[in-house]
Amino acid sequence: MKEMKRTDELAKLEKLGVNILNQLKELQNPQINIPLRSLSNTYFDEKDQVLKIGEKTQERTYLNLSNTKKFMQTLLLASACKDLIKSGKTTSIRDLFYMTKHTIGKSHENTFEDQSESDPIIEDLEVTIDSLRENLHLFASTRGAMVGNATIVDSGDTINLGTMGSGGWGVPSIVEEDTIEFKKIDANFILVVEKDAMWRRLNEDKFWKKHNCILMHGQGMAPRGVRRLLWRLNKELNIPVYIFVDNDPWGFYIYSVYKQGSINLAYENKRMAVPAAKFLGLSSYDQDKFNIPSNANIKLTKTDLGRCKEILNYSWFQKKSWQKEIKHMMDRGVKLELEALSKKGLEFTSETYLPEKINNKDWLD
């Protein structure tokens, strides 16, 4: 197990501080150039099939009343992260907020009033020095779980993911190489399930054991730890990835976040997106293919239809197969949740639906 002390991140943070110091020595107005994190500065790289951040930046200057507080907050958080890295300790983004919150001198001005102020600045810091917050020794609450034919080492503890019971191993926020090591991975593929309830059904049915796979979930929109770990498993071990989500525009978008990355984290997609991921289902065509009862249908709302129109225009949904899929769902006017498959019996998903889809390569790319 490597010592969790990242010299690269220390060097990046120190470089940021030295640049500010040099500007002060030159009697300049100190400034930080921060890549713009917005849809207008996000583009879809056709070659890499990943959402990326563009070249637009915003200046954060000290001698500008609208910037002064955020400038100070940026350096305050950078300093706190530097101390964390040097100590070899980690903390939560919530705790970092409290660590850096205080009243300035004899004034009535606080460094931060609420965590909603500090969280975006952590993201600014990430993109400015080209790092992950996890590499700055910051973690978020554990979300998502994993089970399967795999043995890992988590912070020095060897864990057999095939013996984790009904709840599985909780995927932590920090899953970098010096924290999580792959000791033995024996899996033909990774199945990522949108919902905890369906994941539990498949785990109870021992789907992962029968089909020699890894079973993961991210509780809806996947947290960074799950996405980063999935990236590592696919990139480092070349394990195929299948995504299993609801048949609605929200499920489709969750799939695309796994595959192409998210708009909000475009600057991190190169370390999180898995372009090789396949959409296994639920498809709008599956109701007829598998004779799913009509009493499982849920009518599309105006909000659903509006979201469908939005994703139809996204560059990464322009393939004919995806245009056909989304328009077919809109034409039908209904959506299906994963639980709709249980109308065919509790074991239908694990015994029939998923094996047939995988064996027939019945997926969307």
C-alpha cells in the first residue's frame, strides 16, 4: 500500500501560491485564471467519445470587489488541501467547510457562510490545477455498492467482494490506486444497475456468481467514486461494462453520464467516463420483445417529453439507433421502470431478461 501523500498535487498547489506571490512582488493585481465550468464551454469530442471542457476561462482577481471574497476563499481552501496532503490525512468536503469557516479578525465577516459557497470553489480548484478532489484528500459520503468475483485491498484491508452479503461493499469516494488495489479480479463483465432495489434482487439471485461478473449500483445518478472505480476497472483491466437503467429520459441520461461523462464535470470526464460502456436496457422495444404486461406502463409527463427533446439534440445522442430509441418511446407515450420486469416474475430479470440481452448482444452503443 502506497503512502497517501501526493507530490504532484503538492507541486500544483505550491505553483498556484508562487504565481500569486510573484504577482504581488511585481505590484500586480493578483489573479487566478479558472477554466469556465458551463455548458457554453463544454463540447463533445467525437474521436474520444467523451464530453470535454473548452478553453474559455474566467479571471478571479483580488482587487475587484465582486471577486475579492471568492479569491480569498480559493486560496484558503487551497492552503487547507495542501495541509491535508502533507499530513497524509483525508477529510470530507463537509468537514473542510467547517475547518475553513471562521470570522475574520474583529469584523463580522465570515470566510464562508454556507457549504454551498465552498463546494463550487473546490471544483474551481480542481479544474484550475487539473486534479481530482479525491487527490486533494477530500471525500464525500459513501454511495453505491459492489459485489462479485473480485478481491480488493481497501486501505490495507483485503476484501473478498463475493462474501459481502446482501448489502455488498460500499464504494468509497476515494478509489485511487494508493487506496484501492485490485488484488484478484475474475469477471467477464461489469453490470451497473441504476437502482439499489433491482441491484438487491440480482444480488439475492446470485446473478454475479452464475454469470461470473461484478454487480455495481450508484443509487441513481452515480457518485464520483463509483464512476471513477468503473473507469479504473475498464481502463486498467479491460472489463466490458453494461449499464442497466430505467426506460425513460432520465435513465438514458444516467447511462450517458457513465459513457460520455457529465456536463457539470466535463473537466473530469477524461478520468471518469467509460466510452466503451453499452446500454443494456431497459429499451422502449423490450415490452414487445419480452411480453411485458401493459399494466407496467407509466405515462410520459410533459416534463419527460421536454427532457426527451433535449437529449435528442445532444451531440452524443445523434446515432441513428439512439434517435430511433428515444423517438419510439415518445411515440408510445409511456415509460418503463426496471421494476416492470418483475411483472413477469421475481426471477425473470436474472434468469431470462439479462442473460438473453447479453448473449444476443442486444444493446445500444
